[in-house]
Amino acid sequence: MSERKDRIKHKTKWKQFFYTLLVVDIIVLVVLLGLIFWPVSETERAAPKEPDEQESSEFVVRTTKENLNELVNAYIHQLLRGTKHDYSVSLEGDDVHLIGELPVFSSTVPLSIHLDPQVQDNGDVILKQKSISIGLLELPNKKIMEYLKKYLPMPEWVTVDPKKEEIYVAVTKMDIRSNFEVAVEQFDLENNDIAIKIRIPYSTLGIEPDLDVRPEVN
């Protein structure tokens, strides 16, 4: 009887340990993504990085389009605070859907763009235009992209290219409060598989590895 109680107690402890570990993993993921994507104010902007290689460690964080969608729109909300502009992004199906309003002829018209995300070798993302509309106005796609570039506020690391009908998202050039370096490794919306590579310089954590120290060999 006592042996059975011990087994049940042991099993309960393992369940508690498992759920505790799961909660910790979720908290770490949320904190990392928050540090990565939250915009940096001018007073908090990190000093320019030195061109030489820094000692660092690299991690790959996997997330879903639902989680990333919430984070991206929180970023956009912060970016547009205090302005009269309004737009949002929806990661749906296998594409990126940008929805908003554009000022045209002293008024505003609804804007809708479907974009195909393509991960680049350097970790940036190009959003290729699939379809685009601006209310009931019949305008060339390039002209709509020109309006988009001119009137919608974008982060400095996002470039609208009307000629190529695409938006270049330079993820690797983001200003990140934590001074981490970020690159997109995989962006598969259809299979809900998104992987983000994070490089953390040791200096960011206050670690200064001494490369001259070597273990003594007898």
C-alpha cells in the first residue's frame, strides 16, 4: 500500500515538474519576442555595433503566426500612436494581409494588400505583392504602392519599393533595445511554422570571456 502511495506521489511530482518547465519555456519565449520586436525610443537606442565579430551565442525561437500576428500589431499600434494613420497586418492562410486607410483627395479610402513573404539568405524578408486594392478607385498597382510609401508611416527598416511592387523588411537592421541580432530562418505561414534566429552578444549580458585563459595541461 505504501509502495503504491510512493508511486502516485512520485508521478505527481513529475507532473508538477513538467508543467512548471512548460510555463517557464512560455514565459522565456514571450520575453524574448517582446525584447526583439518592441520599438526603441531615441533615448534608449543602443550605440552602433562594432564591425568586429563579438563573442555570442545563437538560438532559434519557433512560434506560430497567431502569436507573431499579435506582436506585430502591438508594434504597429505603438508606431502609430499620436498619428491619424491606421493600419494593421493579418497573417492568414499563406500570405500577409495589410489592411488600412490611405489619404486620397482630402479624404481616406480603404486599402487592402495581400503579400507573399519570401525569406532571404541574410535573414530579411521580402513581401511580394499578390493583389492590391484601394477602395473603388481603379489605379495601377505601382501608383497605389507609391501612395503607400508616401503616406503610411513605416519603421526605418521597412522599405516600400513601388517599382518592384514589394516591401523589403530588413529584420536584421531592426533597432532592438536588448542589442540582440535577429534574422528570420523560416516563414511558412501555410504550415504555421515560423522560426526566428536570435544572436545574443555576451557583452549584452555583461559577460566578458577571457580568451587568453586556457586550462593547464600536465
